Amino acid sequence: MFKRKNKDGELALLPVSSEDIERVRERCRGLVRKRAAISAGVSVIPVPGVDIVADLSSFAVMVEEINRAFGLSPEQIDQLQPRMRIATYQAVAAIGSTLVGKIVTKELVLKLLQKSGAKLAAKSAAKIVPLAGQVASAAIGFALFRQMGYQHIDACTRVAREVAAAPA
């Protein structure tokens, strides 16, 4: 881990070795599974739309937590040395992620969710059928949330590895 002081004078840990990056990756995957399970629990509520609003908020917060864990929040990137900041932005651009190193808004997450529109439609439609539909909605919600979270973690992992490999 690379230690540096943030704006508040606190030490921030940024993963730089392969082992550090892998530990952060696994910790974040656990976070995604936990949040996906909570999302599935909310999906069981038989009111259409409640789960989507909850998913938007929860996913936005989770993405920010993952970015921070990898040292890729906008604030953390701004604190890097100029060469490392440029290397980070180049790695983010090369991967083409819309969430790495960015301020995450509900609107941005909604756009990402809209790309998975068929699954969201199936999730909402499944609620019409009592009980079995709620279970199906929960399963779809869990799978979608987990898949999107894992994709974000993979993008952060690739950026972190490229930045760690960049000359200081």
C-alpha cells in the first residue's frame, strides 16, 4: 500500500502492489455481494418502483466506496503527483469506464442501468405475479446488481494495475 496524506492530514492507503490490489478487489467483491443481497431483499417488497429507487441510491454509494477503496475517487486522484494523475486519467480513458474516477450521480447510474433495460423490465414485470414473481424479481435484482458491481470492480482493478505499473 502507498501511504500519503489527504487534504485533512489523514493517511490514505492506495493499493500499489498486485497483492494489495487483489486484497482490495476481494474486499470490494464482498461489499457488492452484501449490497446485492440487500437489493434483492428490497425487491421482495410488492410495490413496483421502490426497488429501482433503492437500487439507484445504493449502487451510487457502493460505486463511490469502491472508487475510494482503489484510490480512484476524484479527490484521491486530484491529490496524486501530476505524472501519476495523468497516468490514472489515461488508464481510465483507455478502459472507457463511466464510473471510475468520476463523481457518481443517480443520473449516471440510471444511464448505466438503462443499458441493462431488458433485465430491469423483467424485474419489474415479475412483480405482477404474486410471491413467485417477487422471488424472481429478487433473483434478477441480485444478479443485475452483482454483475454491474463486479464490472466496476474489474474496471477499477485494471486502472489500479496500470497506474501501479506506471513509472513514478
